[in-house]
Amino acid sequence: MRLRGMLLDVDGTLVDSSDAHARAWVEALSEYGYFIPFELVRLLIGMGGDKRLPTVAPGLSSEEGVGQQIAERRKIIFLQRYAPHLQPTPGARAFIQQLHDDGLGLAVATSAQGDELDTLLQAAGVADLLPLRNSADDVDGSKPDADPIETALHRLRVSAAETILLGDTPYDIAAGRKAGVAAIALRCGGFPDQDLAGALALYDDPAALLADYIRQRAPFTVE
């Protein structure tokens, strides 16, 4: 099957932001008296924030009450303290540029909030190459639900069988599987290989994936 499209996660995949997100959550939670270990929150980065908050603090919702206040405070902390210092993952710009030049359909499929997404893509150095994007604001369910993937497929106008998802977390792989889209996983998001089981292939970062893509020209095949 010829590859026609690629769906792209952002955090941990194109920009080295996963630790920053986790720290922002830990700091926001602690301001409201919830002292959650960084390591626990870090394991949940890649899952939608609407699911992450009740997982670490049962009974809280990001949609109302104290949970909503914590979620809003987390956003402020992230954008003010951490976003200005974010860096692209190795090879992010070069990889996206290559796919763009080859005429591949590209769409962002993320659980990041819409008002943070452009900041993240600017930090990754790829905002100009990825105008087709959806965020948590555009879907009913966040990763690991299939909604972000299915919405991106609809906008890209390609079938699941002709598309690959590029991500860095088990939540990306699970969301892709539910939508019928195979995933390539990157280690630069910080998850161990065993947590990325089920991916079509594993690479260290976009630079390593680009090298393989250039060498083979079309290394992505879905059985």
C-alpha cells in the first residue's frame, strides 16, 4: 500500500516538551494542595489532560471546580515558565520538510490544547509546514481515544490504510490502533521500548527516521 499521508503527534515527537508539561502539572497541582510525584505525571504525558487530571487526582475534572482552576493554572505555568525554552527534537524540521517536499499529506493529530499548539509548533520549527492541524479543542475524546486520529484522517482525506501515525507514547499507538492507523514510535519522548510495543517501527528521533526514509525512500509499509 502506497503511503499517502502521515499524522503527526507534537509533544515529545517534534518538540522536546514532555518533561516541561509534567513539571507544569506538578507545580499547578501543588499550589492547590495536591502533591503528585513528577514520575507519576510524566508517565501520563501523551494522554489528554482531561484524562490525566482525574487519573492523578481522582474526583477532579478539568471542566469544573478546582480541577478546572488547576488545569488553567497549569497552562499559565507552562506557557510562561517553560514554553520559551523549548527545543525541537533532533531532525524535526528536516524530516517534515522532506515529507512536505515529497508531496506527502501531513496533518497534526494531538491532544494538546488549541491555544498552546501554535506555540509548540513554532518551538519545533515546523509551524509553516503544518497548516492542517487539530487539537483537543476539535475532538470529543483525547488520546488514547481514536477521535484525534479519525478527525485528522477526515481533514487529510486519506484512508487509514494509506496513513501512518508518528508519535512517541503508548497513547499514540493505542489511539492509532483504535482508528486502524499503524504507528511509528520515537524514543525521544522518553518512553522505554516495552511501552511502545505495537508500533510498526521504533526510531530514536526524527533525524534517525529521516535517515532511513532517505536511504529507502519509502520504508513505511503496512502489512
